Amino acid sequence: MLEETVEFAKRMEKTGIAALAIHGRQKTERSRDPCRSLWIGEVAKSLKIPVLANGGSGEIKSRSDIDEFQEKTGTAGVLVARAAMWNPSVFNKDGPRHVFEVVKRYCKLCLEYDFALEVMKYNVLSMLRDLQDKDPRGLATKPALSSKEIAECWGVVQEDKDGPNPKKKKLDCESVDREESYPYVHNHFKKLKQWPKCILETFYRKNCSESPRPQYTHVRRAKDGMYLATCRMSINEKVKTFAGSYQRNKPQAEQSASLQVVLELGLMDFETAGCAKMAKIIAGTWEKIVESWKTTES
């Protein structure tokens, strides 16, 4: 097996590749199986191009462990995946920081840059590993429905800053009637099993079947690939355009835009939508609300 591995690596080198990364386990093996550091070393000695070692996360707890893994394999570098997910400070030359300290710092950054809830929760739980089922903060993180809730589990509170926040998301679509959208948290509505877009479609079928259906347009933000959707409503010759918030894909962006309409027309109460702190008084029935919109001719 080792001879076959070395021979395959030599054939790869002949194709003209600049470097080769090699993992110390076979495809049928799992992380609990030992990493074949000696095999990686034999490949590194047999090739002229740089070889990168992978598969040592089970033994890597610090930067010195990374250096030791590289020295043991005689490679040009080391690839670190799981060990870096468990504690990103593993690369610190002065030693890793305690994982709880790292989680708190991570929560602060997520709030500052308005990071995606799903990815934030996944990363926090990955860092906690088995502690997610033992530490009360880990147990509280699992059911959290927003980035703010996760941060609060770790005693991190978003600071209010004076003046405009340059990192705050901005709507870059024209003809949007709301400066700030009501927050759409996908996991909240997934648990609630009441989707804003479905509520809006049901409303249309019952009350506005002769009016044009809601029209959605999308804008993709270049820096992170997030989507913003706007929903153009046309009811009884009245029209208004609503914008949601940036979401990870088009369907969620449309749900966010639909939420703005649903709350505007009083089809869902603010507490149910998770927007109790932004609640406002709905002035009358949906017919009266629509009357305040612009006419289609204007």
C-alpha cells in the first residue's frame, strides 16, 4: 500500500503540479483512526515538489504540535482543518487561548459584522465540541434564534454607537418605502411553521385575486454573495414596494421581503413575527392601509 501511494504521488508530480497535499488516512477510515505520518514522510522524501501534510488534527492542540507534525512528516507545510475549527487560536505562537475566551471574541465580531446566524451557531458549537451538552451557555446556544441571542448566552451585548455605523447593512435598491426592514430570522419561522410568503399568497387568493401578483426582484451583494429582495405590491390600483434584509439565498430574501408586507397589512402580529420591540399600531383594516399607498398612475 505504501509503495502504491508513493508511486501514485510520483505520477502526479509528472503532470506538472506545483505542490501536493496528502492526508494520512485512507478514504474508508475516520478521524478516530491514526494518521500515517510515516507514509506522508515517505511521499515527501520521494518528490521534488513541496508536500503538505494533512490529517493530524487529532493530535494538534497548539502551534508547537503543528510544528512537531511538520517535522515528523518532513513536509513543506501542514494543513489544519478540525483543530482550527475547535480553536482558531491554535496557530498562536504563545499558545492557544481558552476556548470560552475565543467564543466570546467570536460573538463580538459576529455582532459587529452582522454575521449569518446559521454559520455563527455552527462555529460556536464546533468550538465547544462535547461542552455544548455540558456547559449551560452551550445548552442555551442551541435553541437561540438570532445572533444577538447567541451572543447574550455568552454575556456579550451589542454596543450602541453614536452616529452612522459603517458596517450596518444598507439597502441598495431604488424605490423602497421602508428605510429599515423588520428582521427576518429563518430559524424562527422554521420553528413557527408560518412562512410570511405563504401567508401573503393566501391573502392574495382570498382578497386580491384580480390584482397583479406580488413581484420580486433581487440584488446580490458583491462582498459576501448575500441577496436582498424587494416585493412590489399592487392592490386595487394602489402600489408599494417593500424591501427585506440581506439573506443567504433568494428564497429566504423573498421571505424577508414578504414579512415586511405581512406586518404592514396586519396579517401577522409583531410578537409572533419576533419583532415585538419594533411593533407599531396598525391603522385600521388592510383596505384602509392600502388606500394610503401610491396610485399606480403616480
